[in-house]
Amino acid sequence: MTTQFAGQLEGRPRPFDVVVRLLFRLAAVITIVITVGILLALLLPSIGFFSEVPITDFLFGTRWAPRFADASFGVLPLVTATLWTTFIALVFAVPLGLGAAVLLSEYAHWRVRKVLKPILEVLAGIPTVVYGYFAVQFIQATVLKDWLQLPTGSFSVLAAGFVMGIMIIPTIASISEDALSAVPNALRQGSAALGANRMQTTVRVIFPAAVSGIVAAIILGVSRAVGETMIVALAAGQQARLVANPLEAGQTMTAFIAQAALGDSVVGSLQYDTLFAVGLLLFVITLVVNIISITIVRRVRKAY
Amino acid sequence: MVIHTSVRTGASLPDKPYGQLACEQVDVYYGSFRAVTDVSLAFGINEITALIGPSGCGKSTLLRSLNRMNDLIDGARVEGRVTFMGEDIYGKRVDAIEVRRRIGMVFQKPNPFPKSIFDNIAYGPRVNGIRVDSMSDLVEEALTKAALWDEVKDKLKQSALGLSGGQQQRLCIARTIAVKPDVILMDEPCSALDPIATARIEDLMHDLRREYTIVIVTHNMQQAARVADRTAFFTAQVDEGNGDRTGVLVEYGKTAQIFENPTDRRTEDYISGRFG
């Protein structure tokens, strides 16, 4: 009796499964190899750079003039420009993006949401060079100078930051909306049954419950703003100097990299290596922002 | 017509003054679908009324129309009158938010907020702007009434999500009590709980009856028999006009009468387990 059925449960070879598993593994390995490769490509030239320029001069120096005869490699001017444009972008994008997300998730009829959300996401598909021209031609030249009569030149970190803010609104709005919509309806009903109105429910129950997704959305916005190149290269100007007020022009780290990469530095020269040192700093800043945000999310996160 | 005789003859009206909360010829629609048809009944003050019946008989829908929770569902609409203290809660000048503060609700699945135990209870009084000398006292009072205080008094700052299902449901009841409603609606409050937790909630309902009017929807007939003073039996009836099924009230009376001596054949069939 027993022997008659023996072997019925033994596995059969499944060649297709093996191939698929190999393909997936390959995809994972390639991704990791590329990441490590980029990191190495940044690190190796940077080592050359820092063997000639002390790291403290680089990090705390206030004059950025890598191409002049009396070369100076203080990166702070680039950092201030990046901080200004990013800060300005967030000042506009966070309230507008979150506002749009709340409207879509908590207030809008589902039919409205179905139409509005894709339209919002189209904003994310506009090439950044178009945003850049919009910033320099319209916001800077027309709005800030002609209409508002502000004391500013041809470029400003304000115009670049503002337009960058517009660019990241869809990122923040769309991901936050996903986070808000993912909060179970049972919480909305529970809140309503206690006599809370929609705003109270949204602010006190739904928002805290969705906070990890919302923070993730903002961080993604920050990362995009820090890394954005075309808008700042076009609208913020190309002069590397400490930026004290938002109407001034300034060169961000990314704008410098774009400019230097297009230039005629000899490969392996010190000028050439600056590119990678700035790139590495950019990478570290983004990494730190990410780590901080993950820590914040872990601390305030309230699973539902 | 037969279906309302027991109500309209007054044979089973509550002994105590009733009319605090009542339905008068209520129809509830979802879009063009009529989920509940022509329900009239009054709930006794400080009594527990159970709404029972097979799935799809509209009892939960009716319950949600008693504190305008249906407003949150697109296309839901109530015809007829639902009165509370003699006032139509669907009246033009009535604020649904005020209705829900006076008529609270406990849901099928415990739905504590992802906040601390303390903040879960304090939430209702806070959003309603209820001024209290001491929020701690109010929280303690609500938790004590919900028979949860002893279990959580040392961990009020901890997340409510760390509680067991039965504790969470009692927390939701405490949360409802904290806004001092007059009526508590319960939509199958024990269906997600084990028998021991269920027994605790039932004991709690007995205690709460002294201060609150309670309406409970339940699938569990034994539960209705155990806790309810009065029971309303609903069923789904095929509309002769369009063939849709719609919920109707079959019989309403004292629980003992409904279970031991039902006047309607359909009630008897359901109670004795012949259908549903």
C-alpha cells in the first residue's frame, strides 16, 4: 500500500523557474555593481584631490576659484547656493504639495481625484530645461524685475528655487496622497463618530497616521532639489560666491559640476578632480539627509 | 402591511418614555438602490435594543443612518424621519457633527487611533472643545466605565495598538463614552472578538445601560437574547416592482417575546434556524 504511492511527492525539474531565478539575481547584482562603481568613480579622483587640498580648506573655505592662478578650493559658496535654492523650493513645495495631497485624498470626490491626479503628475514629466527657461525668462526677468521691481540681476537663487519648488510639487503631492489614502477608512469613521469634523480628522488622525509616507515624500523632494541641475544652472547664475540673500545670483554644487564637466580641464589635473570632490560632497549630503529622515520616521512612525 | 402591525398597534412599545431616538417610515438608498424600506420604530431610553436578521437585511445600514454616518458614503440618502429628542436629525439646520457627538458609534472592527491610550480617549473631548478641569480625570472616568482602567492605568502613554482586540474594543467604547453621548450605536461590536472578550463587552453593555441608550446590530442571536431588552427582527424582501432585495422590519418587541413567542412566521423561522 505505502510503496505504491512512494515518490509521488518528489520534486520534478522546473527549468523555467531556474532561468527566471537567475535573471532576477542578475538584475539585482547589476544594480549593486553599478552603485558601487559610481561610488568608486567618485572616491578615487577625490582621493587625488584631497591629497593636494586639505579637507578643512575644502569644507570651510569661503572662496571658490579652482581655475584662477591663485586657486582656492573653499566649497562653501557652492553649498550656500544649494542650501538657498533647496530651502526656497521647499518653502513653496511643501505647503502646496501637502495641501494638494490633502485635497485629493480627504476632500475631493473620487471622480475629481481621478482626473486631477494624472494632471498633477504630468507636471513631473516636463523636462527641467523648460523649467529653467521659465525661471530665467519669466520669473526672474518679468516677475521679479519688471513687475515687482526687485533689486536683482539677471539671475537669482529665488527664481531658481521657486521654479524648482514648482517642479517638486507633484513629487510631494503624489506620494503624500498615496500615504494619506492608504490610511484605513475605519479611522476616518471612528473620528467622525466622535463628532470630529473633516479638518480635525485630517490634521489629528490621518496626518499622524500617514507621517512616514509624508516625510518620505518631502525627503524625495529634498533629494530632487539638491540634485537638480538644469534649473539652477540656467536661473541661479554661474558665479560661485557666498549667497547672503535670495535675490543674489549663486552657483550651486550641481551647476558647478555641469559647468566644469563641459569645460576643458585636463583629465587627471587638479581642476578635473574638483569635479569629483564636489560630487562626493553632494552624495554625502544626500545620504545624510536620507539617514536623518529615516531616523525621524522611525521615531514618529505610528503604524495603523 | 402586515410587517408593521406589531409596531403600530403599540403592542410592544417600550414601557419607559421613549421617543428619544426613533425612526418614522425610514427608507435608506444607495444611489437608486433602496437598501432599507419603510422602517418605523422607537428605541427605549436606557434600554438595549438589538437589531437582528440575516445578511443583507439592512440592519447595519439602518444603524448608520441613526447618527448620519451614512453621510460619509457617496450616494447614500435617507428618506422619512429619524428623530432625536423630537427633532429630525436630517433637518436642514441640523449639524451632522453635533448629531454624532450626541449619538456615538462603536464599530465592528476595533478602530483605535494610532495614538496613546490616553490620547485616544482625550481625542473626542478635545475636538469637541469640551472644557474639563482635568483631562486625566475624564480619561480615568471613561476607562473605568468601560471596565478597562485597571488593565491600562499603568500604560496610558503607550500606543493603543498594543492592546488585545477585546481591550481595543473596550477602548473604543471608552472613547465614545468620553464625549458624553446620549445614545451608543454598536455595529456588531463583538464579531471580531473571542468568546471571553465578547462576554466582557456584554457585561459592560449591561452596566452602560443605566446611563445610555444602546442600539446594537448583531449576527449572534444568543447575544441578542442575552443582552437586549428589545429586539427588532429584519429581513430582506424582494421588491415586487423591480426585483431588488430590500431590508424591512418584520417584528419588534420585547426580546423574550421575539424569541419565545414571535408573532410573525418569518421571525419564528429565523429564530429557530430554518433560514438565515
